[in-house]
Amino acid sequence: MKSCFIYISLCLLFFLKPIKFESNTNQDKIETAIYQLIGNLPEVKSYGKKLDSISDGKLKVLLIITKKPDKEEPFYWVEVGNNFEGRFVVKYNFFIYKKKHLDVKFYNTLDEYIISLKEWRL
């Protein structure tokens, strides 16, 4: 039985070709810039410090790109939250429009409206 397992493992190693994933480097750069931009917002940094202090460093801020632009909705949707007891708890939602620069808007999911960061901060 053991020798059969070893034979199958060796066959898999030699005959299976590695899967190659195409990487859109421009897309990767945009997404990296989005993560940096959102991660550096004062509100997100403050949220991270709060999570750290109330959980003795166990909870961390997570940023997830939930949606990428398409023809109907030309924005990235980024959710900011944390992983609490195995479920993602969202604190903030941002829409990022890619124009000549990355334009960040706050999205209120409860009332379903989008406003600028300047308005949100008032």
C-alpha cells in the first residue's frame, strides 16, 4: 500500500504541469495602490489601533476588494473590517473610481448613499 502511494505521488510530480496564472501587472499595481490608499486613511488607521487595544493584538484590520469595475459600475468596492470569530465584520465601505487618479468615496450601506471623504468627515 505504501509503495503504491509513493508511485502515485511520483507520477503526479513528473507528469502534472504547473498551472500558470496570467498576471495583469497594471491591474496588480492599481490594486496595490488602492490597498495602500485605503490602509493609510486616518479613520482606518484609528480603527486598527482600536482593534489592537481591545483585543490585545488579536484582531487586525482587513481590507477586501469586493468588486472590481465593469461597464455598469465603474468602481472598486473596498470593505474594511476585521475577522471576528471566523466571520468578516465590515466597519467601512469605500468606492474607488479610477480616473486620472484614484478618487475615494465613502459608501453608506445602511442608507445606500455615496459621499466624498470630505463630506463623510464632517
